[in-house]
Amino acid sequence: MKRWVKMIRFIGGLCLVTLLGIAYISYLCHNSLCLAPERFSLSTRYSASASSSSSSSRSEVPSSPTSTSKLVVGLASTVNIESVAFKEAYEMGFDITDRDVIVFLHIQKTGGTTFGRHLVRDLNLENPCNCPRKRKRCDCFRPNTINEQWLFSRYSTGWKCGLHADWTELTDCVEGALDEYEGLAKKRRYFFITVLRDPIHRYLSEFRHVQRGATWKSARHWCGGQEFTSLPHCYKGSNWTGVELDEFMNCSYNLAHNRQTRMLADLTLAGCYTGYNTTADQLERDRILLQSAKQNLASMAYFGLTEQQAVSQYIFERTFHLDFENNFDQANATLSAQAIAELTPAQIERVRQLNSLDEELLEFARQLLQERFQLLKRRDPHFRQNWLRMVHPLKSERIDGNSLV
């Protein structure tokens, strides 16, 4: 009898030790950091794909959209949601009544605020978004529902994945955020969209915005299962009001540098924000981020360019088979243009260097935008009428589909 008691106590002790061990490991691996430690190692994860040395030039990254499939050798996607690409979106369409959701990745100072308002106020829908007066957000519910959103954006759902959430944050967060909002867990099809802008104009526009007091302090910077709350600030005090351009540029960890590339890339592929802009592997990190940003841009259902409003509007309408009631305006005079006129050649060159990744990304985007435009144009039997409606809306009302003005 005593023997059995001892055995039971021994087994019970083993069970207790095991449970304590599991609890301890879970504590150490909080936020899933132990699930994929290789995400945070540049040299280990990419030793096979990066056969060239870490000092390789970024210009070796293919820039032609037709080479998109070659861009991503070794860059494994970490997305676990169903994301719809451009051709699938055009061929299968966007079903507002089913499980399709447009997700707007809003990059600062790209014209995203204006575009976001177009999405909630100007789309010609049977059941348009409800935009109450004196309220910033609109209710963009699916027809015959009271809480199912078809649009995930600042002006519909708000910043549910963080202020100006990037690709890494959105792909990790959007489905859970909608499940919580709608009170129902389900799989959806996500149509990611964004707007890009000339890097120099965008950078100077952000500089002016920061100079006036903007900080974006509430941004989450969520990556790899954790929030990076200890990123250093470039300023002391509550904001950077009154900063001069040279000081703005000289902060090495200023997130304005190459912002578009960083916000479109899968940051887990390059160690998230660990050692951001300070590591010896900066060239390799840049190469990975640029490749990833190009891949993610090419896989998006839609993107537009601030400098090509009419083309961007046409591509959106033909991709989603939805029309805007008001045309996109092409703003030729901006604060950033005024800022450029005040800069010295050395300052302009410095801005260009700080945004060299965004320069390459924009060139890629321009070519890809033209490819999409030409494809949709060839497939559009009413192209002339549709195009004229955007560039000369009044004239288009006086012609038929076969006329050319």
C-alpha cells in the first residue's frame, strides 16, 4: 500500500513540475516570440536567397513589373488571410453582398485623406455609406446588414489596427478586428488598396506637417507578435514643432525616411524594428524591404498614384466595377512644391538619398500602373467614353461611346 502511495506522489510531482515548466516557457515566449525566432535574424533566414554579399547595391533588385515573380525568391509570405490580387479582382469582381472587404492602407501625406473620403462619400452604390453630419466616420454596411463592413478604412471603421497601420500590422490584425466588431468569426476575402506619391514631395509634406506639430505618437508599430513601444523619438518634449529641414533629415531613426517602402514591406522579414537604421546589415535590410514592398504592391488588388489621378480613378473603377460620382482632382500646386522651391540643390539631393528605396519603389509602381491601365483599356469596349468622363466630365455628357473628342 505504501508503495502505491509513493508512486502516486511521484507521478503527481512529475505532473506538477511539467505544468510549472509549461507555464514558465509560455511566460518567456509571450507574444509568440518563440514561435519563429528566425524572423529576427537577417543572416540566417536569407543565407540561401542572398547569395551576394551584404554590400550588394540595391540597384541589383529587378525594377520591371514583368519581373515581379523573380523579385521574391526567398521571401516567404507570412500572411494567413485570403488576399485578392489585381487580376482576380478584375475578373471575378468585388461582391459587396458576400464576404469581400476593401482594406485601405493609408500612408501619410500621399493624398490618402482625400481618397478615403471618395471611398465613403462618392461611390455610386445602391446602398451608399451612411455619413451622419458632425461625425468623421461613416457606416459602410453591406446591403441588408446592420454591422457587416465592406470597407476597412479610417473613415469607416476607424484606426482599429493602429494609427496609419502598415501592411505588416493590417495583415496580422484586420480579420480579428472585424470579427470583434461584427461579433462573428468568419473568413473573408480582402482587397488591399493604397496610394503612393512622389517620394520627395511626400517627404517634404511630412516634414511640414511635423513642423506644425504632428507626431503620430499613437501608432502601434506592431510586428512579429509584439508592439515596439520603445522606438526612439527624434525630438524632446511633446512634439517637434518648428524643426528645420536639416535637423529633420539628420535624425537617423526618423520614420519619414523611405516611409512608403517600410509601410508596404513585410517587416518580419527584416527583423521588424530591431536595430532599425543602426545595424551593420543595413544594405541587406534595405534590399529585403524593397523586394518585399514591390511584391506586396504587385499583389494588391489596387493602388493609385497621387501624380496620376485620372489613371488611378479609371483603374479603380474598372477593377472593382464601381463608379465614383465625383472625379479625382489633380492638385498641381502643393505645399511640398513650395518647399522644394526653397531648398538648395544639396538639400534636395540629401532628401533624395534618404528616400532612395521609395524612389525605386515609385519607379516600379509607375510601370506597373501603366501595365494595369493598358490591360484594362484593351478590355474596355467603352474606353473613350469612360476616359473622357474623367478628364472632361462635361464634354463626356455630349458624346456617345463611339465618339472621340
